[in-house]
Amino acid sequence: MTNVLFVVSECAPLIKTGGLADVAGALPRALADHGGEVRVLLPGYRSVLDKLGKTTTAQKLPDLFGGKARLLACKVAGLDLLILDAPHLYDRDGGIYGDETGKDWDDNPERFAALCKAGAMIADAGVDGWRPGIVHGHDWQAGLTPEYMHDLGCDVPFVFTIHNIAFHGNVAGERLDALGLDYGRFDADHFEFWGQISALKAGLMGAAKITTVSRTYAEELLTPDFGMGMDGVLRHRQPDLAGIVNGIDLDAWNPETDPNITPYKATAGKSPNKKAVQAAFGLRKADGPLCVLVSRLTEQKGIDLLLEALPALLDRGGQLALLGSGDPRLEVALHEAAAGHPNVSVKIGYDEALSHLMMAGGDVVLVPSRFEPCGLTQLYGLRYGTLPLVALTGGLADTVINASPAALASGVATGFQFYPVTAQALSNSFVRLCDLYGQPKAWRKAQRNAMAQPVGWETSAAEYHEIYASLAGASS
Ligand code: ADP
Ligand code: GLC
């Protein structure tokens, strides 16, 4: 396989706000089985620099968007990293995309343009004697990379993966000079989007191949409902758009070896974990299923639908344990729900260890998202024998087999799907869920099916590899 440079704004285990980091941390290792060398270019946020061990300075960049920068090379958790150390852009308190209050940093356009520019320079001239044959950018933060590659006359093929189309990285046209972009390309065929500079559109138009993280989302993106304004651009690029479902890291998420849980092989071994989750959330033993949910709290994730549908679960003796953080209004609404019912408990915060315990101890993992490009927690649920109850959308549609009467009769069900994505349909699926929970034999069969479903990276890494190989072959 040819060498590949990932350009990405987060990467587990160093820095994570969502599933993008998991993909950037796991896919390079899965691709290594195909023989190529993947290096991951990541901003040197303060919290990232604090976690690095030994690094070497691979390159100095005397002036990158108003300050000195350098590329640090290092290895962390089996990943080959190139860290863009640019203190004027990344060394600050607060989050990686915004300040403590959640407000985006004003200089985000420059912060991520710098990442793209560094990526383009590596593609063009190499670093430390290493050169990529493919540049693979992820989401809008990497979108300007092909523009800067074009300016350098570099024709290394660019692959662009959409993890979430909701974020465009748009900024007023007046920033053209500040971002060092070519005026001649500020048009509809390149990175202009309704008079603004759009990093996302730059990536979509500059990519040799566009991928997104499930087949269904690749289709949904072409529609106005899901394309979020970019559906026209995507329809234009449709021949080069493919959906490749995400996998999960099978070592980090392994019920037999997970250090955060009481390990188990068969579903009978889940019960000490269930007790531990109930204890951690202050819930008592109940007759109905224990539903868990781990998520960013945003409009996307359908938390409001869950709150509306919750009585259907609680009336049948079910329980909810929820871990998440985000929108303050949702946090308040969740606290209110928890205060109003002994079988609802909520923890606001981010807690990796607890999220593992919840996947092990839950009977059901909930993912009621309005849209979900792929989703990872339903995959964790499958692996841990915790049946997913999901909205029928995006990757959730592709990774769960609904417990319909036909699927149950033929013994293939792995979870529950509801459609349309409304509180009413979710309520109905809570009823179905509780019915099946009352049939232990059928429930255990679904759990066994879930645990047997392949959810690793093997197949999907091979699909990325094929794309790289076809592009590298075409450009050489
Ligand atoms: P998204 O990327 O849209 O947030 P995904 O399901 O793809 O959704 O990935 C979310 C990732 O973040 C999962 O690994 C999930 O376990 C993790 N996660 C989200 N919120 C929390 C939290 N509060 N505590 C621990 N892990 C969380
Ligand atoms: C995004 C999506 C999520 C996906 C993740 C990783 O944040 O919201 O569905 O699993 O990226 O691709």
C-alpha cells in the first residue's frame, strides 16, 4: 500500500470530542495490515503536547499564519504522529474548537487552515524523508488541504471523508487574504459557497474521492433533508462518493479483557456489570430492561425525543442511565427527568471508564438520533451483548437488524429500530423492547446474534485500501 497522510483535528487516545477521534485512532492501525505507512497530522493542542513522550522536530515552519511553528514526529499507542506545534494557534485554555463557554474560537478558520497548509506542504515536499502517495482529510477542518496543494502545484490525490455534514467551516469572503487563498478560485467550482469561503466545500470539490461513514448516510446526504445545504454539491460529486461503515477498536472494546468491567464471555456474565451500573447511577433493581445512553448532548442525538417517549419505558418497569454533556438546556431537562422518577438517572460529564461499564451492564443501548452518519455506541452495544435500540437512519440503519416478527422468526435480530424518527415511534419501540425482554429465550438469542456480528475494522479498512490503491495507481 502507498503511504497515506491523515489530516485530522482529533485522534484517540490523545484528544477526543466524538467518534471522529476513534476513527482517526483506529483506522491507521487497521490499514497497517495492508502494508502502507499511515502518518496522522494533528494540531498540537496544549492537552496533546502534555501527553507526548519523546518527540523529534521533523521540520521548522518560520511563519504559519502569524507565528512560528514546527512539526514534531512521535509515536503514541502504535500511531505515527506528526504534531503541528503552533503555540499562537493551539496553546490555550478551553476546548479544541471553542472556549470554556462553548463559543467557537474566532480564529478557527486560521487554526485549521494552518493544519491544511502543513498537510499540503508535507504532501508536496515530504517530511523527514517520508512522502505520502495519498492525503486523506477528515471533515471541514481538513477541507482546505487540496486548495493549498493546488497552490503548491502538488497533485497527490486527496481523499475526503465526511463524518458529519452539519459543520461547514464557513467564513466571510473577506478572510481570503488572511487564509492565503487564491482569489481566482473563489467561485462555485471550488470553495465559494453562497458568497462565503467554505472549507467543507473546498474538500468536497478538491477530493479525488469522497467517502462517508456508512452507505445509508452516503445516500441520505444527497437529499435536502440530510445534505444540510451541501446536497447539491454532493449530487454533483456523486460518481466519486462512497459509503464505508466505521468499525470499532476490538482491543479497546472487548468484554473478555476490558479492564473497566467484570469481564465476560457469555451474556450470563453481564449481571455483575449491571449491578455495578445500577450502583454507580443510584438505581435500584427493576423488573424492566436497563437502558443506557452515552452521547454528546445535541439536537442531532434526539435526546428530546427520548424524554418525550420515556414514559413508555418507565411504565413497564424499565430504567434509564444516561451519561453525556453538551447543550445546557438538554442537561437541565435531563436533570428534571431524573428528579421526577426513581428509575431515571443522569450523569453530566465525560467519563471513558464509565462508558465501558455502561456498555457491559446495560440490557439496551439507546441511539435515538435524528441523523447519524455512522454512530459507534450501537457497535459497542453489539459487541457487549447490549441490544441497540436505534433510529432508522444513517449508520444505525446499516448496523442493526431490527427485531421484526420475521427477523425474530428466522433468528437473525440484533436490536430494535424505529421509524419515523419521532417520539411516538420511539414509544412504540419501547413497548416492543419490553415485550421481548419478557421472553428470556428470544432475548438471549438476539444477544448472541449481536455479539457474533463483526464490528471491527477489517472489511472497511480493506475498502479504504482499495480506494487508495486505485487513486495511487491512476496518478503514478
Ligand atoms: P459522535 O461522533 O457524533 O459524537 P459517535 O457515536 O460516532 O458519535 O461517537 C461518540 C464517541 O464518543 C463514542 O466513543 C462514545 O462512547 C463517546 N462519548 C460521547 N459522549 C461521551 C461521554 N459523555 N463520556 C464518555 N464517552 C463519550
Ligand atoms: C461523526 C458522526 C458519527 C460518526 C463519527 C465517526 O461525529 O456524528 O455518526 O460515527 O463522526 O465517523
